[in-house]
Amino acid sequence: MFRKIIYIFLLCLIASSVRAQDNASEKAVAEAAEAREEKLIDTQSLIRELREKEKALNAREADLNAREARLDTLQKDILDRENDLKKMRQEVSDRLEELKGAEDEELDKLAKIYSSAKPKSAAAIFVKMDLEKAVAVFRKMTPSAAGKILNEMGRLDPAYASKLSEGLTPRPVFTGQ
């Protein structure tokens, strides 16, 4: 009977040991499963974060592409405007040349008219004329006709005749001082 008790005791001991091992195994299996689940959760959250970053990068890329397209459009517009301005500048320059040519023709006509007029009559008109215009007309006249008119002008208004003479004198480009 004692043997039976010891035998039952040993069986209980072995059973509790097996249960403890089973509990330890279950615990290890549970911990391993939990660790795998945590890794899975970490991997899933990492994948989620990467997808969010990818979406943000795609949105940024689309924004940059749109900006680049706008910049290309603006650059083309600026180049078109620059070409238009060049054309306008050329047109204005051509028109100014035409006007200068027409003005030169008019000055030539005036010079001929005043050269053929009596010096006293021409001098009376010149003293009332704008100084710059008078200088321009005098430059188109022959020296003989201009001298006769300037002589008469000196009698009518010596100060104006002096200013006109100064206007006809070429200005030095470099004085050397």
C-alpha cells in the first residue's frame, strides 16, 4: 500500500511537472505568437507610413509638375512679350528715322527760303524764332547767306545773334583737363 501511495504521489508529481512544462510551452508559444503579432503590427504600421509618405511624395511631385508647367507658360509669355517689344522698338526707331528725314527736308526747305529772302527780313524773323530751331536752319544754309542774315540780326538783337553764334560753334568732346 505504501508503494501505491508513493506510486500515486509520483504520478501526481509527474503530472504537475508535465502541466508545468505544458504551461511553460504554452507560455513560450503565446509569447512567440505575441512577438510575431507585434512584428506584424510593426510591419503593417511601417507599410502604412510608407504608403502615406508615397502619397505625399506623389502629391508633391504633381504640384511641382504643375508649377513647372506654369513656369514654362510664363517663360514663353515673357519671350513673346520680349519679341513684341523688340518689334515695337524697331517700329519706333524706323518711324523716328522717317520723322528725322522729314524734318531734315523741312529744314532744307526753310534754309533755301531764308537764304533767298532779304537778309534784313530774314533776321527779323529769326530773332523771334526758337534758338534751337534757328541753329538747325542756319546749319543748313550756305555760309554766305547765313553771314548776311547774322549781320542783320546783330543790328536787331545782338544778344540773340551771340547766342545763335554759340549754338553754331561745335562743342569740344574732350578738353584734355
